[in-house]
Amino acid sequence: MQIKLKQFLWIFLIDTYVILISFAFLKVLELMFKSFWAKQLVLFKIIDLTFTLPVLLTYAFLLSFDLSEYLFGTKSGNKIDGQ
């Protein structure tokens, strides 16, 4: 039971780390775009939505995919990470 909990925590940690790095990179791109087009206020709202929503959806997909892969692997009896 403790091994499963540890694996779940590792999955959450790694997925969160990957998404945070991606989100930081996209925010840097967003700031670059905003500095080029500072006068178009409508563009700011579109950029915020187009950069934030895909990151959140990607995080949800990545997390659900990794968790289902782990659960399916343990249910079918496959050994994961050499255990």
C-alpha cells in the first residue's frame, strides 16, 4: 500500500514539474508578445486564454494518462520500474 502511495506521489510530482516548466515558458512567450503589441488590449485577453487553457487541459490529460497507465499496469500484473 505504501508503494502505491509513493508511486502516486511521484506521478503527481513529475507531471506537475513538467507542466510548471511548460507554463513558465509559455508565460515568457506571452510577455514577449505583449511587449510587441502593447496597444492592442483585445489581444491581451485572447493571449491569456490561449496560453493558460491548453496548459491546464494538458496537465489534466497528462495526469489522467499517467495514472491510468500506472493503475492498468499494476492491475494486469506487469512490473513497473523493476519492482
